[in-house]
Amino acid sequence: MQRYFIEKDNWQEDKIQIVADDYHHIVHVMRMEEGDTLIANRYDGQSAICRIHVIQETVVEATVEEWLQEESEPPIDIAIVQGLPKGDKWELILQKGTELGATHFIPFQADRSVVKWDHKKLKKKLPRWQKIVKEASEQSHRTKIPKVESVVTFEELKDISASYDWKFFAYEEATRDYKSFKLHNYFSQIEEGQSIIICIGPEGGFSEDEANGLKDAGFQAIRLGPRILRTETAPLYVLANLSYYFEEMR
Amino acid sequence: MQRYFIEKDNWQEDKIQIVADDYHHIVHVMRMEEGDTLIANRYDGQSAICRIHVIQETVVEATVEEWLQEESEPPIDIAIVQGLPKGDKWELILQKGTELGATHFIPFQADRSVVKWDHKKLKKKLPRWQKIVKEASEQSHRTKIPKVESVVTFEELKDISASYDWKFFAYEEATRDYKSFKLHNYFSQIEEGQSIIICIGPEGGFSEDEANGLKDAGFQAIRLGPRILRTETAPLYVLANLSYYFEEMR
């Protein structure tokens, strides 16, 4: 059944109004009719099967028939911080990272990021990123849409990280020779309900200044498996690993 | 240090000859000179630091200085069988799947594959796929290059699968409601040194005929985590999960 995230203002108890892009999708792409059903996700992560009772010129009205008990959200909060990569890799990370359970995406302007985005360009990019994440949430049956931030500086990143329970950064240099630095040693200390922030460098990795700054801010260096991963593969590996530990082993 | 896979014929005890694309890469891209070092991977998975002693017109000659003890290969054999997906997704799977530890890639013409490739088109594609996998192996510091097959039929797939210790296929329909169908229940029964073959459907999933055929051939249905993954995300999730269990928990 098709899913839609319905904004807070469009819920009135168990009645919903669907407008704009989702209206278009229901009426013109899915060609649904009155009496058809869909799944509506509420802003608080609840979801329900809803039946369409009227299709107007710009609004679809539907009513909750049955609240669902879904468990597609990970039991931990995971923020992926990514040094801005080249090309369309950031969009790949947003799409796949949403499927794999990230709850928060934060791009940052790293010393070795080749891409530099000014505020004007970013203003156009952010809505596009949010659209990718919303669509990936619908497709993967998530009940909450991950947040996407605008690009932050290194100082802003350190401020943001202060509220997280666990802080990691992928830093091969620090850990290459140590067999004891296996991910499970770290992940098995994390408890359900806690929050994790994980920083991944851009193509060239972190600069020494950044690595030192992250350590000073309380980040622990981790190694992401025995092979060298590309910058865009690294967050997907971490997310899949956290999913295995928290969702598939328990 | 840059890595190159050197074919069997170009090894003579501890002397190697580097030709063709790798020659070009060393001389024109990396601009190495006599006396510089590189890592050479031998056909049997051994690797060594080698020093260049002469650069000729079409051949770089180098000699082994030190054999390395690397552990970047997973302790299990993992074959990814993928129903042919649309667009360039297969190439994404080859690249990322190599980074994540697959040892064998087998595309198959599924009932719901939108793409249909004839033998003429495939003849052109296969060398390109092998190049992607070779380059990803070098970049990710693997010491063996995964094999890539040409597209197989469903009957061929069943024949190939006969030699594997464990056979799985991703089939959400069969497992949606069962909390006990967690991946760890399956993976924790697998032992080091064993072989696993995992089938992933194309965008539309497996047909009922295919699902029944796979079950008859001894494949077990598995669910890939609590969210619905796109066809190209599914093999990456499985591979990262196997890496976590076999490489990061032990």
C-alpha cells in the first residue's frame, strides 16, 4: 500500500487532508479513487491505514481506519556527519542512508572537501535533499523522516555533537594496526534509546587538524572493517552494521 | 601505496612485469620513477611491496622487497546473485559490493527484470564489469579480485547454487510477520571457510514461480532488516552484515 507523510497541520484527529505533491501522486500517478486506501504517517511516527472519502480539485480527504503497530525505526538515534563529497554522492548517501536507518544527516565543509557551496546554492539544494529523504522514507516504509541539515562548519559540528551520547569518527590512520579496534567493541557498549553521531571524511579523509579537533571534542576514532571504503560507502557500512547489531541480533 | 593486480604470466619468482593499463597508470598517471615502490597482488591472494628497477617503453619491471601479511579478504565465500536491475545499478553493486567483501557476482535474467540483454550486448558489458571490480579491489586494498559472471538463466542459477554450503534469497513476503526470522539466526550458523550464495530480486522482486523454484532448490527465504530496501541496497546490506558478524565481532 502506498505511503504518505502528512504534515501536522493536515491532521484533524482521525481525518487527514492531502495536498500538493502527494495530491498529485495519489490522483495522477497512482490514479486512486474514492474508497481506495493508503497508509498515512503522522508527524509523531504513528501510521495508519486510511480510506479516501472524497477527492476534490486540490485536496484528497481520507479517514483513519486502523492504526498500525510498525517497527521500522531503529531503537537508537544515528546522525551521519559527512565531509562534503564530490558529484552526486551526497544524494546517494541521503537515499541509501534513509533506507538503512539514519535519523539525521549533517554535511560539513571539510578541509579536504573539493566542493564548496555558498549559501545561495545551498538554499536551492536543501529542499531537494529533503525531498530525496522523504521519498526514501516512504519507499522503505519508515514512519519518521530523517532530518537533513544545511552544510555546517567544523565549529558548528563540535557544538552539535555535544548533545550526543556516543561520538565516533572514521579514521583509518589511527587504527590500522590494532585488531582490538573492532567495531563490535564499541557498538556493544551502546544501549537502546541512546544517540550516536558518526563523522566520515570526504574523499581525501580528515586533515590532521580536524582529527585532533574531533579527538579534543570527545570523538573516538574507529576503523570501518578490514577494507578501505570509499567516502560514500562508509556511512552505508556503519548504518548496516548498527542495524545488524540493534535490529537483527536482538 | 598504489596497488596493482599482476596476472600469473607476468610473475617470475620475485620479479614482475607490468604492462598495458597498469603500465599507463604507473608511468602517466602516478608518474612513478625507477626506485619507487608499489604493492603488487599475486593471483593467489598474496601481496608484496615491490620496487621498480627499470621503466621501458611498454613494460615496468619491479622486484619483490617484502611479502605482506594482509587480512582484507573475508573468511567466507559470498556470491551475490542479482536479478538484473535497471540503469547503472548493477555497476553500483559491483563497485560497492567489491568494497564490502563479495567474492562472486552473478547477474540473472529474472521474470520481472525490465532490462533484457542479448549475447552481443553482454559481450561488450562483461569486460567493463570486470574492470569495475578490478579497480574497486585495488582501491579497497583487497588481495583477490571477485569473479563476475555473464548473465545466467534461472536454470543455470540453480545448477551453480548446488556447490554452495548455504543458500538464501531475500523474500519479504514470506517473512514479514515473523520476528524470529532475524538475519543473525541464520548467519550465526555459518562457519568460517564456508560458502554462501544470496539471491536478490530485481525492482519488482521475485515472481511466485521463481520463489517456489528457489525453495525447491534448497534456498531459504530471509528478510533483510525491518525496512524495505531497494534492489541495489539489498546486497550492500547483506554484505555489510556478514562483514560485521565475521570480521568485526571476532
